[in-house]
Amino acid sequence: MTIQLNMIQSIGLAVIFLLLGKAVKNAVPLFSRYAIPSPVIGGLMFSIIHMILRQSNIVLFEFDTTLQNFFQIMFFCTVGFNASLKMLRIGGKKILMFLLIATVFAILQNVLAVGLAEVVGISPLLALLTASPSLTGGHGTSAAVAPSIEVLGYPEALTVALTAATFGLIAGSLLGSPMANRLIIKDDLVNKKRLQPSDEVEFDLSIIETKKTTLDTNKIKMAFFQILIAMALGTYLTDALNTFVGHLFNGVTFPAYIGAMLVAAVIRNISDNSTLFKTPLEEIEVVGEVSLNLFLGMALITLKLWHLIDLALPMLILLLAQCIMMYLYGIFVSYPLMGKNYDSAVMVAGLTGFAMGSTSNAMANMNSVTEKYVYSRTAFFVVPIVGSLFIDFINIGIIYGFIGFLS
């Protein structure tokens, strides 16, 4: 028997399991510890049930993903609003250096996966989904990129991408704090920080702190209006990119959200540098969080876990290789380049968190380290700006460069 759900029924089912996932997350501390998103928990619950029902020839669900695509574009549009050049200038050289370190690592993740694809016996395009799309990008980026791989003939792409992203969340949490702890003990960094004159730059942390604001209907409306305008104009920009640039990528088209991201970035920077209008950033962040949850909820309930049967071992090998590279890169590249001091060790924990999972993992890793030792003002300024504001924007370009090359 096949059950077909229209777009309203599909999003409703996704929300039900999203809320179930939230309840399970609150009840099981392990999920909170590794910052596993509620839509992932609930969606995987449904996907497992769906797989059992399908394999038993009882029922097969078919979904209308129209609203999934809408909320996907909306989420990535809100990511575009984070691309503030003014913020980069405020952060100075440390922000630029750390962003460069994170960008190079995202490229290396893809190079490693593609390079090992033949060794483990899978397509380079599928291997790519175990790299920066799922690790640096997390669940949001991986779920958004997977359809571009699916249309190239790989129906298992979404399942591979989201499974890898879940692995990355756990791996990033397990690796980050111990790496920083090893560096701090080995180089006696806490005592050096206390004895030597501070080389910390005085950052204004207020620009990255979450502000408690009174609910303002006008700001909420303006947030939605600016997002929807960026989404609408973005459709024209995406079409133009596909017309004039897409032929360079052998027929691979840019995803629908690319234009929305770019237009949103333009709107944000006009707002930062003029008095024409102001972009309500806190409200846009809320809209982004809601749209991400709905987009992920839909993506997870449509997972076809039966596709993983033949890919489990190759994926595990690729992801373990990524863990090894993360360890070596953090210790021997990021740490010395960022100053080889206490702050740079804490930033290794942060880099590991978001380069393998999410900014939430990065902050949790750094909190774990600084609660044991001392606070690092530099790390808590630099890492969230790079991890939550810029790397996702840059990572999209890296990913589609690789897709174009491989296809």
C-alpha cells in the first residue's frame, strides 16, 4: 500500500516528528550533549519506522516536498544576511586568518574524500557528500546540496549526506576538547598566559552576543519582507547565473537558494553602510532557525535508509579519515598559525566543532575547555563569527566548484 501526502500533510507530519524529537532530546541528555538537532532525532525515528514498514511490504510513504524547497531557500537566504563586510573589518586580521584556515580545511575535506573514493569503491560525487557539505556544512547544507547530486544519478545522496552530518556532530564533540586539552598541557599554555603580557585584542563581544529584545511586530514584518524580497530577486539572479555561468560546469545548475543568498548579502551590506533602511538581524535569525527546523524536518522524514546497506563501510572509512585529518590539521596547522598560545588552543576546539558539525558544537567544545582553565575572549569572538556568519557562505561556493569539476 502507498500513502501519498500533499505538501500540507507532509509538512504537518514533519512537524509532529520534529516535536517528538524535541521531547526525546529533552529526555535523553546524550542528544543535548552532542547538540543533535530535534528534527534529526525525530526524522530518523520516522525514517526507521518507514524502512521497517517498507521492507515488510506493509506501506510506502510518498511526500510532496514543495514546502521543503521553500523553507530551504528561506533558510539559506537568512545565511546570506550574515555576510557582513563590516563585521570582517571589526574582527581584523585574526578573523581573516581563522576564516582562511577554515576555508582551506573545507577544501581539504573535499580533496580527501574525492581522493579516497576509488579506494573505497564509491563514486567521487557520493564521497564528496561525506566531506565539507556534511561536515563543515552540517545538516542544513548537506540536505540542500544532496538534490544536486541526486539529479546526476545518485538517489542515495540525501541519506549519505545526512548520515555523514550526524556522524560529524558526534565526532566533532568527541575530538575538539581533548585536542585543545592536549595542547594546553603539553605547552603549559595556562601558566604562559598568566605570566606573559596579554596579546589579546580588545574585542567588543556585544556585537556577537544574543540580545534580549522586546517583541516588535514591525521588526518581524520587516524581517519577513526583506527575506521574501531577497528570495524573489534571487530567482532572477539564479537564472542569470545558470544562463551565463552554468555552461562552465558542464550543465550542472546552481541550486535555487544561491541567488537568494547573494541578494541577502547585498541587502545586509547596504543596511550596514547606509541610513536607507535597517535589517532586523535578531528577527531574521529567528526566521532562519524556524525555516531550518522545518526544512530539516522534511528532509529527514523523506530519508531512504535502505540506501545505506551497501554504503555503510565505505562511508565509515571516509569519515574516519576525515577525523584523522581534522586532528592533524588542528594540531599542526590551525594552532601554530593562530599564535601557538592558549587562545589558539581553545580555537582548535572551536574549529573542530564547526568543521565537523556545527557552531553549537564549537561553542560547547570551547566552554568545556575554558571552564576547566581560563576564559578566552579572543576565541569566543573569532570562532562564532567565522563558524556561524561566514564559512557556510563560502562553503557553498567550494562545494559547487567540486561538483562542477567532478561532473
